[in-house]
Amino acid sequence: MIDLHTHTLLTDGALLPSELVRRCLVKGYKAVAITDHVDGSNIDFIVGRIVNISKKLNSAWKGIKVIPGVEITHVPLEEMEELVKYARLQGAKLILVHGETLVEPVIPGTNKRALECDIDILTHPGLITPDEARLAKKRGIHLEITTRRGHSLTNGHVAKVARDIGARLVLNTDSHMPEDLITKEDAKRVAKGAGLNNKDIDRMFRNSLEILKSVTH
């Protein structure tokens, strides 16, 4: 399992980064990205700590790769590009943006603005439009299928639009609690529930592996 979207108690998760990674290792994860929520108020505090602990854990535990990242969340659209650039400069290897999920009051236009920036994954993008999926495809940005309750309501829609357009998909947990972590078989079942076939699922898992390789070379 490669999970590119998780949270710790640095923001709204339940676990210290070390415990999160330890639990992922025992669960059989090959890699995990720590991507706590950031906006203009805390990005300077969060990024450095995630980068630092990721280096320490990668040195200490050889059975799992830890990727430092952030999830830019509920920010004014005009601030997004600046925050993306700042996170990159401070060492974040993965930049996620919190997409227009149905279960939170995300600012309309967030999906499109995020896809115009230098990001890696648009998380739980809700009722993403074909035009937005085309932009994701053009810019090589991945769209997320999620196992997270609530956010997963539109997995089927995201999967269909991405397949129709040819946009790249990844599957992540958006874990906040220990019980959110899953096995690869669990991930396959969620993907099938979203309407993806075995070929689609294999391609989606390869996408995650390619991201992992690109940020750990």
C-alpha cells in the first residue's frame, strides 16, 4: 500500500507522526505521505516539522518511505499559488489541495484554481467537471479516489470523469485515526465500488508508485 494523504496531530489527526508511520509499517505499507492541513496561518510551522521528522524516520526505519507534504485547505483562491510555492521551497515533496468535497463548504472554484498551480494531487474533488479533469490531465495532476467517509460519496463520479477524460487517478485514505489505515485489498474493494475495473486499479496503483519514485530518487 502506498498512501499519499494522511494527517497527524500537528493538525487534526490523532497520532504523532512517528506513531502514524509505525502503524503504517506494521500494516504493510510501502510508503506514506504526511500531508497535514495548512493555510497562511500555519504553513511556516507545519512544513519544517514534517520535513524534519520525515528525514529522521526514513533514517531510522528502512521498511517504509516517509514523504513530507502538505494539504492546502480552505484557502482564499488568490493565496493558493503563493502557498504552493512556499511549501515547495521549504522542502515539501508532495503538494495536495483540498478539493471541493460535498461535505465541507469549500470555496467554489478551488478545484480549478488548484489545477492551475504546481500541485501533485487534487484530493476528493467532489463533482469535478470534465473541463477540470482535462486541465488535470494536461498538467499531469492526479485526482483522488478516497476511502474517507463523506469525501468518498463522489468516488464514482470522479472515477467516471477521470476515465472518460484520461486523467490520472490515485487512491488514498486521508487518514486521521488509526482505524482509517487500510490494506491494499481494502483499497481494491473501494476502487471497485467506484466503478473501476482491474486494469484501471492496476494503473491507479502504478500512478502512486510513479509518484513515490519521483519524490524519492
